Amino acid sequence: MSCIEDASVSNCDAWDAGGVADKVMALATPTVPQGGLQLANRVILHIDLDCFYAQVEQKRLGIPRDVPCAVQQWNGLIAVNYAARAAGVTRHMRVAQAKQHCPELRLVHVQTIGCVQQPAAAPGTASTADADGASTATAAGSTAAAAAARSPAKPAGPAAAAGAAAAAAAAAAAGDGEAAAASGDVEGSALDRGSSKACLQRYRKASAQIMRLLGQLSPGCLLEKASIDEVYIDATPAAVAELAAAEGSNTAPATAADAHGHAGHDPEHDAGGAAAGSGGPGVAALLAAAAGASVVLGEGGLRPDNAYDRLAAAGAVIAARLRGQLLAQLGFTASAGIGPNKLLAKIGSAKNKPNQQTLLLPRAVEALMQDLPLGKVKGLGGKLGAALEALGAATAGAAAGLSYEALLAHFGPKARWVFNTVRGIDEEPVTPKDKVKSINSCKSFEPLSSLPPLQQWLGVLAAELAERMAEDEDEHARRPRSLVLQYRSAAPGLSGGSRGTPDRSIRSAMPPAASKDGVSADVIAAAALALFRRITPAPWPVVRLALVATEFVQQGGGGGSGAAMARFLAEQARILRDIEIQGMLQRNQQQQGRPTNTVGSSSRKRSPAGSSKGTQPAKKQAGRQQQQGGGKQRSISDLFGAQKK
């Protein structure tokens, strides 16, 4: 691990112990390096699409950005644009309440599929079905509606009938005009929640376009899709190249444009001009472009004589370029955070929304965390955060004031993670996640006590699942081995999917594909019905069903080995990147007349190039660090030398 810019190696060594659960109790109280931050040798971007669902619908329907707009699901709001937020409308607000706050609010209903005859609810019984499709954890994605819209007619069957109904719903939802509901203020489809289900097809497809473009614009960088509308990018190799180009230039980088398309040097945002040993006018222009495109957090702004500031400035220029291309090519705005780790980059992206970016320098972290609510810190918004609040710490700064002994007593093996996190310390690497482990389609409804409506729902879910499986096979050349039926029964005396008994499941092998197009929806529906018939006793009344495809296997014989090779090459690139960055930064120091490894005393001395240890052990050491998920890192003192404060 590494520490802040001017921390000694001996302080950094205190962070190197532990990290393994069975050794936690033997750890001494961690020593906090002055300033409290490490890992200032990486440039991590967190790009977060602004009110993503609302943007997708505004783009689809041609609704101007300054018009208040919200995405509706049944009677609640799942996405609200910033124009509507300014009028007091918030997510999860009921539609009637939102219209009171903002009468001119444009409402677009999330896409719905299916048309199942549902038994009438008992008098006085309120519907409490889940808001399917409100998050990426529910049945999200390509549906039977899309399949029916672009495929030839198929033989009739239970899933085919459901698919036809889904197609009709999708056609209404996909029109460019305003298909008003009874109230006259809802665009798209607003079918009854008891007979149809929501899907995220539009948003998943838009997300795939965005991730594909970001990948094309970030060669050599690691991308990790964090959710449908956010992504982490380890932009360190691109930042190294950007900085090297600036050091060899006498002018501003031609590509250093901010998110609005402005480029070049702005004296008002100058980081102090080109000081001796700071890289010359090209670097000064780079810092100015970064400052002009970003809200910079850190005393004194970007400093041309600070090695990490220069690297971070290159990352900020890259983030602005990516955001500019998202807007120019796809029409989406995004906010971004730039920092030395994933935790801080994510905090930064939320600091100045919408359509802005925040550059967090290590020296700003202590003050930033001081008053930051725990709910704003990734991983501390749930039970851990509640436990810290019970100890009297409502902010990260207050939690940092708790003794390590107190954390160890309350959190055991998680104490060190909590200790680090509330100080802005995070070593988690950016890890590409291009394949999901399972694909599902689910729906909650009022209690069902007979087979016909349940069979209809299985047809709707099977149609959606089959379409998503086909898309996954096109992209990843794999098929699932197992089909899982999940079900929930109504709790005694209650109704509604969200208040039933715990979910249970039953599984079987996925039926074989009858053609190269994969398993058909009808075959999946029949297999799911067979699974349900195996449940004894029958779980009536049923309030929730889900079909899950899982345990994927590669097709064609070469897909699996190709994916493994891709992972291996990515790992090797990461190791070589670390070595390259170290060498570049040390060369920078030598050019500036600074010693490269003289700050503090360390027992971890590196062998010079050409010694008996050579470079191979360095590569092996870097490999061991990467295998440990970022484990022991070089201190910032080792890499950068003593920096001016």
C-alpha cells in the first residue's frame, strides 16, 4: 500500500500488515499516516449517468432537457430529472403528490409487457406487489415484446400468446408520440400492474451502448461496470500517456476539452504556471485544461511541481473527453469523479451533479471525510453504517475518531476495512465484469390460487428469459445449464408479493435447444410448469414467481479458453502498467534533480536495474500484489519523492 504525498516509508509500513480475517485479532492498532491517504499512484474515474432512465426517455420522446420529466412505474416515480427535482419532485414520490409539486411534470411510464387475466383482489385489499423493474436486481432486459416486434410469427403456445400480448404493450410503449393514459398526463404504456410487468429493456440497451463506447475510447484501461448507469475506469495507463505527451509539448493538448467542448488554456484556472522542473508549458496547459473542466478539491489547486497532481490532471482531461463523447455521440450527460481510488472517485462523482466532474486530490480527503454522512460512503449505508451510528458516529469523520479497539470489538474481521474506509482508504482494484452469473425474469402479484393464471405468468416470464438468454449467447457465446424456479407463498392472513413467506426454489437442467436460436420460450415455460408441479404440497396461494437461467457454459469449444486468455493478458498488462508507471515517475524525479528512493527508512529496498535481482523479481512482486487484489503497494514517497506542500 502507499501513503500520501509526503508520508514516510516507515508510516506506510504500518498499513502493510494484515488484511486476512484470521489474523485480525493479532493486529496492532493501525498507524495512520499524516494526512491519512494512500494509493496516490492510480487515477480512477467513476462515471455516473445523470438521472439515467429519465435521460433515456427524454431522448426517445424528444423531450427537452429543461422540461420537468419523471419515469413512472405504476403509481410511483423511479427516476426524476433535475428540472423536476428543482420543483420539489423526488424519487419514490407518488404520482399525485409529484403533480401537486409540479403540475407541468411530464410523466413517462416504464415499458410494460404481458397481459395476464388476474383474479380480482378481495374487497378492501390493497395491492402490495413489488415494483418489478425498479432496479437491476429484478427482471431487467430484453423481452418477448422486442422479440415479437422483430421476429416472424411463431407457432402458438402459452409463451407465444404471452409474447403477442407483450408485443402489443411494447408497441404502445415504444411509440414516439404521446400515448396518454386516462389522466392525460402519462406518456407510453400504463397498463394495470396486476396483469403486466415492468421491464428495463430500453435502459439495458442504452447502457450497453454507453459501456461499449467507453471501452472503445479507453484502450488499455480496465473498465468495471458497477451498475446499469455507472462505471469505474482505471485510467492510469492513459493518464501516463497523456502526461508524457504534455511533457513533450509546448502547447495545450489538442484533445484536452472539457465536457462542453472547450479546450486550451484558461488563465483564470491556471495551476500556477510552469515552475522549474514542473514539465514546461505543455504541462501547465494540461493542468489549466483539467482545472477548467473540473471542480478541484485540494488546498492550492493543481500544483505543477506535484507529481500526483500532474498525473491526476491528465486523468481529469481524459474524464472530460469521455463525457464530451458520451454527449456528442449518444446524447447523454454524465458526472464524473477522479481520484486515487474507487471509493473517492465515487464520492467525487456525486459532489457536483449534474453534468460536472470533481477532481479529488489526496490532500483534500481528510477535510472531505470529516462531515461526510455515512450514507454517502460506499458500503456504509446499511447495517455497518447503522452500527457506527449506534456508537455515536454519524459521519465518516466521527467514525474515524473511534478507537481501533472499539471497532475491533464491534466489527471483528471487518474492523480494518471500516478503519480504512472512513479515512478514504480503498485498495480494491478495478475489475472488469462483463458477464453476469445468472439471468432472471420475475413478477410479484396478488395471491394466485389456481393453475391457469400462474401458467400465463410463466409464459410471460419464459418469453422474457428466452430473449435475454439469446442476447447473452450472441454476446458471450454461452448457454445456461440450469433452470431455477423461485416462488413465494402468501403469509397467513396477508396478501401481496412483498409480504409473503421466504422465497423457495426448485431447479432442473435447462431444456436442450432445438435449433441454433437457443431454447424457445414455450419450452422454457413447459419446463417451469413441470418444476412447479413437482412442489409438494403445492405452495398456494402464490404471490411471486421468478425464472432464473444460471450455470453458464461456453459454446463452440473455444470460448472458455479465449475468455481465460483475455483475463490472463489483462492481468499481465496490469503488472506491466505498474512497472511502467514507477519507471516514468522515477525518471520525472531524476529530471527534476530529486532522489528517487531516499525519503524515510525502509527495509523494502528495491534492487537497481542490472543488479543480481534484476527486473524479473520486480515483475513477480508486482504479480503477487495483483493476485492479492492490490495488496502491498509502493508508498507514494517511494514513487514521487518529497513533494512541496
